[in-house]
Amino acid sequence: MTVSQPGQRVAVLADAQNLYHTARSLYSRNIDYEALLEEAVDGRELTRAIAYVIRADSPEEESFFEALVDIGFETRIKDIKTFQDGSKKADWDVGMSLDAVSLANHVDTVVLCTGDGDFARVCRYLRHEGCRVEAMGFEESSSEDLKAAVDGFIDMSDDSDRFLL
């Protein structure tokens, strides 16, 4: 449950990879980022909205990145890394965490759109520093550590038709 007050300044940080893979595996659908941003802001004052995305050279991704910008997100784009053994890696955990810490002094609330438990520690830090922290994710795949570390958790599965295309 969120405690939103109209004057609160909000930063919304969306872990696009985490949301994409969860929505695809649970529902075979894509995220509605416009609905996500609207719910995260919840009538408050949006200071920054950043979507963290991975470039994997798929044909539709550039139009997806442009759509995020049209909705109101800044995009942080990282290329996927392929190692000699063929394995691939790309995640934004450190970049997202650094942005959350950097923004904390300029906002009242940070909303992390992810279910990734790796963010629990940064959530506890932000709360200790006096920042309200909320998370949005799908209950079925969201870390218990993350949910315990935030002031409010919005389960996107509760209204999947709103949050999915």
C-alpha cells in the first residue's frame, strides 16, 4: 500500500529486463509502461523516470526505446555482453542502485519497478537516509527480501490487465 501525498517528489526507476522476463514468463504479455508510470507516480510530482534497458539487437527494440521516451522515461541503454564461452550477461543492478542513491537527496520517494532481491540492500539504505521507498513488481516473482525492505509494494499481478499489453 502506498501513502502518496500530492506534494511528494518521486523518482521512478524501472528495471525493464526484470519486468519483461517476468511478464513474458507469467503472462506471455508485455508491460504497459504508461500504466506503470501512472501508478508509480500516483498523483505526486514526478522528478525523474528512468528505464534501464538492454540492447540485444532485436528489430523492434529501437521503437520500444522510443516509446519509453514518448511516455516520459529517460532510457539508460546497455549493450548485452557475449563472452568467449557463448554466455551472455547484461544487467543494470549497479547503475540503478547508484542512480537511486544519487536521486535520494532530491526526491521524497523512490519507486523501484522490479522484483529483484538484489535491490533490498539499497532500499534499506535509502530508508535509513529518510527516503520513502516503494517497489512495483509481480508477487509471484518478487523477492521476499525486496518486499520486506520497502515501505510499500504494489503487486502488478493484482491488476495484470492494467499493467500488461
